[in-house]
Amino acid sequence: MQLFLSTFQNKIDKKGRVSVPASFRAVLSDQTFQGIVVFRSLTHPAIEGFSMTRMEKLSQDLDQLDAFSQDYEDWTASIFADSHQLPFDSEGRVQLPEIFCNYAGITDVVAFIGRGKSFQLWNPSTFEMYQNQARDRLKNKEHGLRVVT
């Protein structure tokens, strides 16, 4: 499985298009839908980015809930109803929804943040502050990450 790794900053053009990093497009190259799926993060001032395959997996996971429960309703209203499919143009760009850019405070530059199986889009300075805080939190923890090989 290929992963979304690293951080890239790309400019948004006058039409609201941004180039998705080449390494991210490579991860998505075997997908039926040639593009990304995005929705507003539930935990950060950011945009979540998934492949269509990952969205399908999320849908399957949600099928474990009672389809008439409030949890199911909340998850589907917050993620699936908010999601946008953004197809790549011939140059590997996508058109970011204005409402999402406003939510994340993204104006002329967007940071693509690799998160393994998914990625996020942030205002670069907001992410830098968040990343510094995250590093500080990890430095202060007693237990580290255990990697099993």
C-alpha cells in the first residue's frame, strides 16, 4: 500500500485551482476516480483528503452502526453530505470549494499534509503552529510509539 507522506505547499491560482503534489497523485493513480474526495475536518481548521477507495472503506465501517441511530445520522451528515469529489484536470490540479477554503483559513497557499492513508489541507502557518504544539505534546508523554515489525 502506498502512503501519503511529507508536507508540500502549493499556490492557489486566480481560478481557485491548486496542483495536488505529484507524489500524492501517484498514490491515487490506480483509483477508478482520478481525483480526491474532501470534507471539512471535524477536529481541526483543515480539509480532510481521501481517495475514493478510503471513502468506500469509511462507508463500510459506518455500516456497522444502526442505520437509524443518531450516531449514524451524525457521521453521514458530517462527512458524506459534506464531501466533494474533486477530479484532477489535465495538469493534476483540483478546484477547491470556496466554503472549504474559508473554513480552513486557506487563501493563496495551501499545505498538503501527508497522514499515511489520508491527507489534510491546511493554511500553512496554522499547520506550523499545530505541528509545533503536537511535537511538544509528544515530547512530554511518558510512553512512546511502539513499532512492531
